[in-house]
Amino acid sequence: MEERGNISIHTENIFPIIKKFLYSDHEIFLRELVSNAVDATQKLKRLSAIGEYKGELGDLKVKVSVDKEARQIIVRDRGIGMTAEEIKKYINQIAFSGAVEFVEKYKDKPEPNQIIGQFGLGFYSAFMVADTVEIVTKSHQEDAEAAHWVCDGSTEFTITHADKEDRGTNIILNIAADSDEFLEEARIRTILNKYCKFLPIEVEFQDEVINNPNPIWTKQPSELTDEDYQNFYKELYPFSEAPLFWIHLNVDYPFNLTGILYFPKVKNDFELQKNKIQLYSRQVFITDEVKDVVPEFLMLLHGVIDSPDIPLNVSRSFLQADANVKKINTYITRKVADKLSEIFRNDREGFQQKWSDIGLFVKYGMLSDDKFYDKAKNFALVQNVEDKFFTLDEYREHVQANQQDKSDNLVLLYTTDEEKQHAFVEAAKDRSYDVLKLDNMIDSHFIGMLEQKLEKTTLKRVDSETIDKLIEKETSQDSILSEEEKTSLKEVYEKAINNQHMHVSIEPLSPNDSPVIITMPEFMRRMKDMSRTGGGGMMFMGNMPDTYNVSINANHPINSRILKAKDENKEIIAKQAFDLALLSQNMLTGPALTAFVKRSVELIEKE
């Protein structure tokens, strides 16, 4: 059996849904009404430009006012206006867009993209805050009569003659009892500043123009100076530090996109940095949630993106991902990479000076986006403890001769805290090894990525092993102790330390190395670092107790002395050597530190 028919929609049921739930934020009503007023004004300018309107344009400001006593908000424009018949067509037919019809009619004329509205639904947002909405309007057409439309939010309306001499439209909202907040002038100003700050027609509130109708992203880069870009940044973010540099986006094929993206000084708190890019559609603010348009790592940038080609749902509040969005995403990534590459090529010294600010951003991008990595690997920098900068290829070449292990793997040594790990850094330098500084919050992830990307290369923190084990060579030190002496020395230290998380071993190290060296295995430490920054699927590692390797230098004179000491003194000397190793890494605190100081005084007194 087959049956065909039409779905029945009852307007009495759908209208309350549209007026109450069309938009997630009730404040959106003002953006929609002001945008409609701007559209009406833009239409009149278009008609005048093509000779279809012969009259004087005069003052084209859109004016917003609040009358708290009368419980009214009024949005006035001197735009194209409407006749009674046009009210019936554009207002009484839900989702019929006069803007779309206008653009279609004049699509072969100049500037077709200046009209904002698309869906014909924005007007009804007024009923989210108003009991009754009135329209008093007069068309720009010659001999047109003014009309007065009134609706109380039901499907019924009245249209009568109005006394209005000038063309244009007044939207009058009689505010509902549950929307008193919108009768406060400060609230209205905040909404206007948020959504209407860059509308292309001047918007006046309390006798003051509140917007900049010609923001610099609507201009050509050749028209602008560095001062223009810096002043616009201050306009967007008045309490932020000056940006490092910026990119001016300007493309009209295969999609339309304009905007300016600024590189801020990136702080270590990602979340505070995010959601600083503002998305506009024809200069109307839409959202600062741009994760579908901008790649995750680029959300650390600041600035403005404006595109009529980014698809929006009927409320213009949430993005709908499609092919254009993906193209824009890819385009922005490429532009950012190209800009960084250009600065690196043209001013490497300046690029190196900015690296402390942009390094975190670049690394985040390399971790997040393979295409960005492919470009960034040529300008991403690493810095060693001598404060010299290298690209990845330059650094591999720099250490190639001296830092290959016996398996021909290149071992890159790094420190996360040069002061705390100073003894280990110096031990590496004594072997003529180079040590990188990798000390920002995402370097634990960056290190893992480098090991995946760079062939036969491993990275080891300089304090993760004794120096001879960090880069194992074909030759090694011999131990001056017999096997029996090693066993005896190990037992002394295990008893003195008395900690199951400290794993003692006797190692044949250089006599110039410390008598005791405490290290955390590279894997364990790296997993704990990653768990602290919330990545790598290793959150459980953060709850595991710290375990350390305690390497006892078989060739150090102090350890030979322990073996020769009286039985009652062996543990005291071993404990003192162990505490010195803890102290060198700031691991000796509280009662253990007090006991160490007391023991040290006693040992000095004995001498």
C-alpha cells in the first residue's frame, strides 16, 4: 500500500516555538532588530547607487532608545521602509526573507553581499522579550502611505494607517514583565557593544554612535599602516599587551573571507588564551566559539574573521560544518604557517627574539596538525643551555658527531629546569655533550612527537640516568671494586636509605662523578609529566608513587672509604652521601633536612 500527502503544520503551535526557542540567548533580539535596520538602510543605499531611488539619503543612522517609564525599546531606521502590503509579505509570512529576495533581484548589481539577513526569522526574536510588538513604517516609494502593524505574540495582527512623515521603520517593543533587565540602559549598551560594534551603518544610542562602521578588516592591506593594526588590536582587547605581529586575511575565491589574526604573547594558561577570535558575518558579531572554523591550535590567536560563506543555522548562533568551513580551516592554517615562515626567512634574528612568546604556539600547532608540522619543521626552533637557537635539522647536524650511541641512535639531551638539574647539565658538558632547554608546559608531548617524527632519534632528560648510560658508547668504565665489595656496598646503602621506592645499583662511573646519583627513569618521569598536562592517556601515572634509581659510583673515593670504615660508621657516611644527592636536586626537605644538618654538624665536630 502506498499513500502520499502533505504534513500539516498548525501556526498556533509553531509560533510559540519560534518566538521562544529560536535563539539560545534572549539578548539576541537586539542584534536581529538592529541588523534588520542596517539591512533596510543598505538596501536604500543600493537603490540610490543604481539610480532607482532619486531622493536625498540624509542621516542614515540607526537609532536605539529605551523608555523605562513606558517600558519600551525602540529601534529606528531611515532605510527603505515598507508599505502595508510589504508588511504582510515580509512580516506575516514566517521565514520569508526580504533580504534574500532583494539580493536575488539585484544580484547583477554592485555589492550584493552587504545585506545581512538570510532566513526571515530574526524579527520574531522580539517576542522573546516583548508582550506586544509594533511596526510604524513608511516606504521610500513615492506617495506611499505609512502603516502601523501591531501583534501581541499570537497569530493575529492589525494593520492600520499611521502618521509618519519620513521614510523608514520604527520597531517598538513593549517589554514583558519577565524581561525588565532589557529596560536598563547599561544592559542595552553592553548588548550593542557586543553584537553591533562593527556594523556597516552608524548605530546611535543615548546620542552617541557606538560602532565603528569601517573596521580595518574591510580595507585593503595596502591602505593600512602598522599603527592602524595596533590601534585596532587595542580596540578589540583594550587590556592586552601589544601583539607580536598579525596576518591580514583577504580572499574572495573559492570562498569569501576577510579578517585579521593577531599573534599575542602566549601565556602558559591555554584556556585563558582561547576564545579570543571573534566571528562576524557581514560585520555582525556571531560568536567567539570558532573551533569549527579555526583549527584547535590556532584558537590561541586573537582577532576577527568575517565571512558570509560560513554556514550558520537560523539563529546564527552555532556553526554548521561543511565543505566551506573545512576549506577556510585549511586556508587559515596555511596562511599562518606561511607568515611564520616568511618572518623566519626575512628576519631570523627577530624571529628568535620572539620565540619565547611564539614557541609554545608553534609546538602546539605541530602537535595538533600534521600539515602544519610539515611546514613548521623548517622554522621551529630549539634552544640549548648556551642560549643558541637551531632548527631541528640544524641541531641534529650540530650534535651528530658526538651524541650517537653504540646502536647509531642520535640521543638529544634536554633539561626542564636548568637550575635544579645543574649538576647533571654540567656532567653532560664535561663529556662535551649539548643540552637543550625544553621547559614549557607542552614539551613533554612535543618530545614524544619528535621521537615519532625524527628517524633514529631519542630524547632523554639529562637527569634520567647517569651520564654514561644516557648515551651508551662501545667503551665503558671499569669498576675498581670486586663483586664481593659491590654486594657489601649495596647492602650498606639499602639499609641506610631504607626506602622501597629507591632502587640501588652499583655503577662503574668516573671518579669525577658524584658518589651517589639519583635519577628517575625517563619513561616514568615522562609519563608523569604528560599526566600533569592532561595528555597521552597516562592520567593514572600521576597517582603512582615516585620511584628512583640510586646509582652508587663504584669508583668514587667516598664509597671506598665506606667499605673501609668501622661497621657503626658505614651507614652514617652512606646516609650522608645519599642526602647530599637528594639535596643537590632539592629533594631533601622537612625532618630529613633537619636530620642532615644535625648530622653534618656532628661529623664536622668529629673532624
